[in-house]
Amino acid sequence: MRNVLITGMPRSGTTLTCSLLNRLPEIVALHEPMKVFEFAGRSSDEVVKMIEKFCAESRKSLHENKFAVSKHVGGKVRDNSAAADRAGKRVRQTEHGRIEIDKPLAQDFTLAIKHPAAFTALLEPLSKHFECVAIIRNPLATLGSWNSLDWFPLKDGHLPVGEKLDVDLARDLSKTADVIERQIYILGWFYDRFQKFLNERALIKYEDLVASRGRELAKFFPAAGQLNEDLSSKNVSEFYNRALMADAGARMLKREGPIWNFYSKAEVENLLSELSPAN
């Protein structure tokens, strides 16, 4: 039975990935279903057993009762966890609870579980026991999305569960009060761990996912070759603060390090040019 852990940076397309996978036969993808703060203080072996137990219980529930636990919007794993209210402000719309899965599932169906920060913090041991895949996105667009959500901890330069599970990350972030610098450091932390503990096949770029109408997922989930969804890139979103992104982009371009493991400086420069008033 195939249990896959989905990681990636928050706001990189991980929720979209879950939504797309749930449209396919013999796959169920759950959006942040576990109480991951309970991983703190546990050994790697204990965490692996906790995840294995959760997978087994979810599979049993899906077969016997046709439901599983997940974050959801109206009982479905949607493609985005934020929506605009009447004032044009982005608000959180997810809740945690049961989702009904009414499609037929064989005993060996694929179960995917998404937890971006927690699985990244524990990626070294988890990648030795589970299939892991990471969704990545242009770092500047990712940062723009973080800052478009008032309720999002990353807007303040915090990654709560990541800091809880990785004491080195918490210590390094405590060295600066500058929010943008903290955000850029967190981006580098994600990219560094993906490069160290995942192979190239296990990395999916948001931009390729959108351009392929979802079929990019087929390199890890073969059934996704049948997808043909009408997807549009949100890398230049009306909700993103252009001035903030220009400042963050300029800061990024002055530094080296893991932030450039998967995207080039030219790709950030190109996105900056798309954000200019002339465009």
C-alpha cells in the first residue's frame, strides 16, 4: 500500500496538489490532517510509527466508513485555503474534520498526506521510511503570498511547527527581528532540506504544475497523466504587495545560498519585471 508524504513550502501549491490528486481514481490526498505538534520531543522512530498508524487508521476508515479526517472547505479539499471577503481581504476558510470520499478504492489505493512545515523539519528520517514529494515555487512569489495573509504566522517571519521541531531553525531566526530577513531565511531553510533529502524526481515546481494543466504530477503519481485542468498562475496576484516584493526581491538578489537551489536569480528578476507598473 502506497503512503506518500507531501511537503513543500506553505503557499507553494501543496493544497492545489491535494485537490488535483483527489480528482483521480485510487488516490486520496489529505490536507494537514495530523496533530503535528505532537511530534515534538519524540524520537524519529516514534514519529514514523505515529504516521504509519495514522495512515492505517485513515485507510480503515475510508474503506469501512467512506470518510477521513482533513482540513477542508465545505467538506472538500479545495485548491486554495484562502479566499477574498467582500472587502477584498484574504481570509482563512478551512476547518478541520471529516471529509466524505465516495469514489471506489481498492485495498492498495494511494494515500497522500500533506504537512509542509512539519514534514520538512523531519524530512531526513521521514524520507528513509516513506515516499516523499515536495512542491516548490518561485521564492519571490511564495514570499508575496505569505505577506498577503494577515492571519498567517509566516507574515511575521515565524514557522511555528518548524521552529518547534527544528531547534536550529528557531535559534537562527531569533538572531534578527527584521521580518523580511526572517522570511528569506525560512525560504532558504526549505530549499536546503529539499536538496539534501529528496531526489530531483520528488520535486515538482508550481509553475510546471500550472503550465502542464496538472499533468506534471504524473512523474510521481502516474494517474495524473490524465489531468487536463484549467489552471492559472498566481505568481503575480492582485493580492500581493508590489512594494514589499520589490524590496524582498532586491534583498534576495544580493545574497547567495540555498535560496537559489532550484530557481535562478534571473527567474526572480523576471518576476520583478512582471510586477513593475509598466506591466
